[in-house]
Amino acid sequence: MPTTGPVPLDEYPIHQTPLSFARVGTSDRNFYDRCYLNGHDRDGGTFFVTGLGVYPNLGVIDAYATLRHGDRQWSVQFSDALTERGIQQQVGGYRIEVIEPLRRLRVVCEHDDFGFDLTWTGAFAPVAEPPHLLMTGGRPVIDASRFAQVGSWQGTVHWDGHEIEADSSRWTGARDRSWGIRLVGEPEPAGRAASEPAGGFWWLYMPLRFDDFAVVVIAQEEPNGWRTLNDAVRVWADGRTEQLGWPRIHIDYRSGTRIPVSARIALTTPDGKPLTIEVDTGTFIPLHVGAGYGGDPDWSHGQWKGRGWSASRTYDLTDPAIAGRVPYGVIDHVAHAWCDGAEGWGLFEHASLGRHDPSGFADWGAVAP
């Protein structure tokens, strides 16, 4: 069949460009379509992060799963050639089954070292986030759309001889799906960005689940504090959605580090009343250690690893060689939160790299007093 011929998705009236679904609407090598999911028990002792991505212009599909328990982290990755775009999300021993769109998924990872068979159920409707645009030297390095959702997990998880039952009454988490442009695959020539670096990167992504509502806060700032992405939304069980104004964010870091231990987020309800969220952070997973996100030297999303590739790694987070990598990337923390008397759980995803004037960090070496 010609590479430009029709594919099964072309049978459905869902086209958005005058192209077959054999192609995407841009020739940018960095086009991606990826999901991210996390889960943890409510005491925060076991925490996993997982996801699957397709990279049509690189011809790659891959997936990863990583779990932390104590000071050890187990990671598995799968990668293969993307031969046809369709509704099947599977690579190697990993697959995602959409049981009920925007509400229920089954996620399966089959590997002897670490695996699971889990069903996700959304607790509230997904939240559509604002478009995410990040420019470097006049070029979009992120130009993407995303939705986020909080929910619960039911099923089994095993690693390193351990097996546990994840019960939906205690296992919660967050997920998102995003698509668009984002740096993926093998590194490109640095070009202008190498001689004119941004100087810093500050990021907060916080989806939280409470009994009666969910809150999603997302913010990104330049080194001088200028906010380039800003959104705060509360969604209720009946589908009502409220915008919560301009988040004012205060983070307390562990002395001598940039690891957050707590945070206070000041929000405003549509009727002008203040709404404050207090967060304590717990177990964390650095996304650039085993999960393939920016700066991971072992593996990164979209890389061509050959057909039928998989790998498994175990990390000791007390090893100085690993601990030294942790501060230099995006870190996902289990979040225990309180809002207007309600107790909740969720994700506190944060990165503070290089200069950030509002935090008092002057350069890459600066840490909290």
C-alpha cells in the first residue's frame, strides 16, 4: 500500500485537515500525541507514573512506566516502529484500552520486573487547559493542547517480588492527554539557543481531587517572573466549572535544595471571595530518571531504539550519581491538600531550574536558605 494511502481512521468523519490520517497536519518532526497517568495510595508510600506516546513524523511509538517505593525506583520502557496510526494504543507489553472515552481506561504493563493491570475511573469531567505555547529564539518549542482529569485506580501492581491490590477507595491519581509540538526524539542542533539560553525555567502543574470537586492549577514563568501560562479551574460533580483567577503561589523549599515541602496557593472565586489551598508534598518521582522526560540520559520519548525494543532499570535514589541528577528536571510529588475545610490528594508537579527572581534564586546553583 502507498504510504499516502488511507488508514482505518479515515473511515470516520473526524478529519480536521485535507489529509489522510496517515499524516499529521504539520511536517514538524516534533509533533507528538501522548498520555500521562499517575497513581498512589493515600499514604503516599507507593507512587507510579506511566504513559504512551506516538510520534508520527519520527515513525516511533513508545511507552514507559516507573514506580517508587521507599528510596528505590523501578522503570520499564517499550519502543517500536509506528507502522499505522489508529485507535489501538499498544507497544510491546504495554497497552491502553479506552473503555469509556473521557471516563474509564484500562492500562496494562506486562513485564517481569514491574507491571500492572489497572482500571482508571475519572471522578470528575476532564478539564481543558489553555493552549500551551513556549518560544525559544523565535521558534515554538511547545505548541500544544491538553486536558487533565483526576480519578481512582482499581487492579493489581507488582514489582521486585511484591504484589499489591490497588483499591479505588484508597488509590487515586491524575492523568492528562496532550498533543502538538514538543521537543522529542534525538537531540537537534542547539543553534541560537546554545548561545542565548533562557536562563531559567519555572513550572507548576497541580491537579487535586477532593470529595466534591477537583482543582487544576497550571503556571509557567520566565526567570523574571513573567507568567507565560496561567490557569486555575474548579470542576464540580454536576459539571459546573469555575475559573479561580490568578493563582498567587508561595512554595516552601527544603533548606539547601529546591525540593518543595509545602505550598500555599491563593485563588479567587468568581464572586470575588478568596480561596486558599494548602499543600504538603510527599513521595516524588523525578521525570528525568527513568520516565524519559527532558534530561533523562537513559532514554527519552520518541528516540528510535529499533523494532521491538524494551528495557528495565532500577534506581537507588540515595546513590549520589542519581541524587545529583534529581534537581535538574521536572519532579512529580504526591500532594496532600486542604481547601476550604476539605481534604484532598493529587499531584504537585514542579520544576525550578536556573534563575527565578520571585523565588530569590539568582542562578543555577542557588538553593533555599
